[in-house]
Amino acid sequence: MGRGRQKAKQTKVARDLKYYSPPTDLSALQRELQTSATSNDHHDELADRYADTEPDESSDEDWADEPASGATRRR
């Protein structure tokens, strides 16, 4: 007993949170989206600068022919 008031209060708080929609600052959203476009350009510059241009020393076929160290074959 005595749980009715507590449950009603929790239900009211949950309902208030569910239907609450804070005001949206559209100008701040626009600024954020505009700056993300320039940050993508910066990311591309860094990717180009640090791209791996050296070919791999071993090809993918080399590792497939050699058994792993410590691996044993079953007969």
C-alpha cells in the first residue's frame, strides 16, 4: 500500500519527459552544419598527406602458401 501516489508521480514525470520538446536553435544548427563541411575538407587533406603510398613488401599470396609457425598437420 502507499505505492499509488509514488507510481502516479513517476507516471506524470515520465509523460512530461516523453512529450517535452526543447526549442530548436535553427541558426546554431546551420552554423554547425556549415563548419562540418569545412572539417571534412580538412580530413581529406590529412588523409592525402598520410596516405600509404608504398606498396606492401609481401603480396597476399605469400602468406597463404606458408603454414603458420607452430601449426601442425593432421594425417
